[in-house]
Amino acid sequence: MLDGKVLVITGAGLGIGRATALAAARAGARVVVNDVDASAAEAVAQAIREAGGQAAVQVAAIGTDGAAEACVDCAISAFGRLDAFFANAGVLRDSVLWKTEDAAFDLVIATHLKGTFQCGRAAARQFRAQGGGGALILAGSPAGQMGNFGQSAYAAAKAGIVGMMKTWALELARDGVSVNALIPTALTRMTATIPALAEVHAALERGEGINADLRIEGIGTPEDVAPLVVFLASDAGRAISGQCLGLGGDRLALWAHPSEAQVHQSPGGWSAEAISAALHDAPRQAIGIPPRLP
């Protein structure tokens, strides 16, 4: 599905990034493996090479100036072009609002939001310079769609990524570049500290796998998520743009775009009392990640 294509994956040393790098290589892609951990990145690249694929390594901390450009430059230097870019790198520093320090908030925003912006900009410049289109795949999260307790910075960053995705899908359409957001629900090191998922993680470590009921509800492994990235990076996947697509376990989802749920009219304007009456029985939108979504 990706024969000959060149794909950059950030944060590819572990988790979803690693699973995607291996899956993309099996699908025929030449892969630039990025991670801040040089040994983890090289291990993934070596696994690709040992399986008969092609891989290059670019060690860089996404969110720092020049990191995104270095990943694109690596693709050009090693393989001569860029066909798809999966902006996946991220960190967590969870805490409730009143305990969140500026340094932790800034790190999450810099890595996820600024880092994704820089990756998108670097990829877009290369796609436009070489012609022929391309695919940008951005890592979102259910937290960015619905909020999540203790994740102010993470939810804000992921919501911002979706906003950028929709904007870039408009801006890059005439260049033949598709832009989509991945909304994964996979068990990774980022979910290992969630108490409700502790036993599921323990079962995985014991080699027991994830039971069928949980998979139906959308709880799976990084390997379950990887096929969606492979598809979006392919020529067939480029027919889809501006969308939030979720995958976890056995559950594939297309997230609805925000829209007005209810509209009221008041000729001449509104008073506070009239607003109170109009909204008294109005339906409320769901907030927070449902239990089935890690």
C-alpha cells in the first residue's frame, strides 16, 4: 500500500509511533524514525532493516526549534523525497488545574501543539516545493475532543491540533495534500498510570492480551492503531481530508465535527432572563472521556 513512499514518524521509539513505523515499513514505505531517545529510535530502524525494509534515524526533541526541519531534511537526504508525515511525538504531565505548574504546562504545549505546528509547517513546505501532494497525519486524542480530568495542557494541545488540522486541510487542498487527525485509543506508556486500566496493562504484560469485550469498546494496542496511519499515508487515504478518525481495538470511528446543537431566535435581541429560560431545558453536551476510552 505504501510501496516506495517516504514517511516521517515522530516519537517513533515506542508505542504508537513504533508500531506505525514497523507497519509502514511492512507496507513498503521507507521510514524516517524520529525520537528523542537515540537507542530507541535506532532499535526500531534496525528492526525495519532486519525485516528487509529501509529506515533512517533522526534524533531530535520535537517542539524545539529546527527539530521538524531536521526530520524532513533526513527524509530528503536518505530517500530523496517526502510523501507523508505522522506528527506523533508527545509527553504527559498530568495534574489538576490548581496544581499545574507553568513549566509542566509549557512542556506539554511545546511538544504537542508547537511541535505539531512546526512539523506541519516543515512538511507543507516540502510538499509544495516538490509537488505531487502528500499526507499530513496529526496525533489527536479523545481528551482533545471531550476533555479529561487532570489534563488541562494535554487536552488544550490536542484540541488545538484539531483546529490546526481543519485549517491546514483548507490551506493545502489545492496542493493535493490531505490533512487528518488520528484519535487513537491504545494502551501505551501514557495510559499505564491510569488506575482504571492498571489490570488491563498487567494482563498485557503477562501475555494475556485484551479480552474481546474491551476490544469492542475500543481498547487495544498500538499495533491496532497503526493500520489507520498506513491507510491515511496511502494514495487511497489521501482522498480523505479535514477529518478526525479514531481507531482502538476493534472500533473504527469517524468523529463528528462541532456544530450548533440547538438554535433559538429572539427578535430584537436577548436579555439575561430570556437566555435563562431558553437554556433551562436545553440538552447538554457530553464532557470527559467515557470509561471505554483510555
